[in-house]
Amino acid sequence: MPIPEFIVETRKKIGTDLMWVPSVAAIVLRDSPQATAWAVPEVLLVRRADNGTWTPVTGIADPGEEPHDAAVREVFEESGILARAVALLGVGAVGPVTHSNGDRATYMSVQIRLEAEDPSAEPFANDDENTEAGWFPISSMPVEDPKWRLAIADAAAQRRHPESFVPRLGLSKR
């Protein structure tokens, strides 16, 4: 889906000024099809059409939309995968970011771990925001951005040890 209409309308009023935007990062994990005691989980990734990088599914929450609902919606819109939210991984500010069109934004990112309703379902680029989608073992994923590698590692850690998981996004080191 292109830029949400409420963002387009706000940009008409504020131009490229810095904007505070509610967003979600949806980290979808599944067991490896070759499940063994040592198998690492796989993560759903999409290749962004704008810059060619592989990332988890991300998106902007609509006005009044709950973050977990936005994450589920974005996963389906971008990959065709039906998923359910299972854990909050962290909440924090990301940015400021200057987009290629000059728009500036800081995102209030809510990172959520999801599970596929059908773990055998194969993802596909379901919109024009991405050119590819796929499952990747987290031990050999094509993600280069450290913030996404950290988010995926946090999702795997929360999945493996939910009782002792401590989110890193949004917590300052003291």
C-alpha cells in the first residue's frame, strides 16, 4: 500500500517538516521445516522496492488502529501471510529519517512478534512496496541493518525464553 492518506493530507499542511509517525515492525517467526533440536527459527523478510534491502515487515498504523492489528494487517498486505500477534518486543523512537522525497519523520516503532496462522504458507510480494518475500533461517538471513538484526534476535530470544525476556528497544542504558 502506498503512503497512507492521512499522511498525504498532513504533508499538504506541513510539507517536509519533521513528523511523528506511529509505526509497527512485525517480526514473524516459524520453526524450520527441518525441525531438529538445533534448528534455528526462520524469519519472514521482504525486499523493499525503494532501496532493495531485506527487512521485516514494517508499516504505519492508521489513526485509532491498535499496533497489533496494524502488524497483522501489514504482514498480510506485504506478504500474503495470515499471522497473529503473540508478543510485544519493545517500543521506541526510530529516526529522524529523511526519505528520498525529502519528507522527514521520526517513528514511534512498536515491535511485535507474530506467528503465521499456517507455518507452511509461502509468502510473496503482495503489494508494490516490496519485490520479494521469503522465509530465512535467522542464522543466514540477508538482513544487513543492525537495528533489524537486533529486533529479529530479540524476537528469537523472546520466543525461546519468554519468562526472562527483557526488551531492548525503548530502554535506555543507565
